[in-house]
Amino acid sequence: MEVNSVSAGEFSLQGRDGYLHLTLPIGNFPWEHFLGQLHIRLESPVYRECGVILTAGSHAIDAPQLEALGATLRKHHLHLHQVVTDNRSTAIVAATLGLSVDQPSTRPAPDSSVVEPLYLTKIIRSGVIIRHPGSVILRGDLHPGGEIVAGGDILVWGKLRGKAHTTNPGSSIMALELAPTQLKIGATLCLVEANPRPIPEVAYLDQGTVCITPALEHDLHGAF
């Protein structure tokens, strides 16, 4: 679906690449007023049957607000697909609600060691993507079809069965059960055995090759 970019008071809507992009303004605004104006704007028949990507900037949005936004979108046959945010609390809330999350870095090539880790207690299901410029620590499972992209280490305190990618070749990926559909460290892809060992394992890059070893045998000093 492609529609022209439009503005509606305090926010903007733009159809692009098959999604409806909803961008919040800079500064404070009444959430209920925003939802009311959004409802009016979405009366247009051009907005139907597609996913919505919310660009929230630095706004701190709580669960009831995101749930209310989702309810407003559903009234118009739309669904909230992804939240792009610079705010940690908003990212955690969105992920907890089962939404894809993108935390773009505000600086080029950030040092992942100085970016605060993103901690999640959640099952990441199929279709959900979590992006964070630092380390990601998940207390839960990563299902097939789900994906974590991190600028630092990835720790899954559960079963890792989806896609995991750390963009930093010096970082590692660890899980209580490592059975990914795709594993990538830096630019290097790894093929994982179809029958994983039911023990905690760590994947890391050594001389251009992804190695997987039992966690108890790996030096985790400085990781996570």
C-alpha cells in the first residue's frame, strides 16, 4: 500500500513499503487527544488491512497507552506491528506486549559496552523482532520465526530457537538450549546441528569461525 504523506495536527501518517508509519511529535501532548485525532484521520478508506509502525522517539509510553492505541487501530482494521523508540521503558513495554521493537542508535557505530543492556521477561514469538544497540538479556524463550538483533552480547535464559544476530564480532550468544534457525556473529553465519545438546552453550567468533562450546567450559569474563 502506498499513500501520500499526511499530517494530522500533532502526528503524521505515511504509507510506505506496505506499512502505515505513524510518527509521534516531539514534546508533550495529551494521549487521549492524540487517539481521538487518530481515530478521525483513520476514517479515510485508504488505511485498511496493514501493519502499523509507530515511531515514538523519546516518549515514555506505558502499557495502557499502547493497548489503547492498539484498540483504536483495530477499529479501523489495522494492527500495531512495531515500535521504534529511543526510550528503554517504552521498548520493554512494547516487547512485553508481543510487539516488534527497534531501538535505533542515536550515534554512529556505538560502543555496545557503554549502552545499557535491554532486559526482557517474555516469550519472543514468531514475527517479533527485537533490535537493540547494546546487549539483550531475555528471560524466556525465543521461538522459531522470532529474532533478536543486538549490538552486544545475547543471553537467552531459556530456549533459543529463532534467529539471533550480534553485529559485534567480539560479542557472544548464549542460551540454556541453543537450537537457532539462524545464528550470526558479525558478518559470519553459523550452521547449528539439528539435534542440539540440552545444556547451556555459548557461540562466539574465533579466527573467523563461529564456535559453540558448553557454557561451563567458556570464559564469560566481561560478557553480559
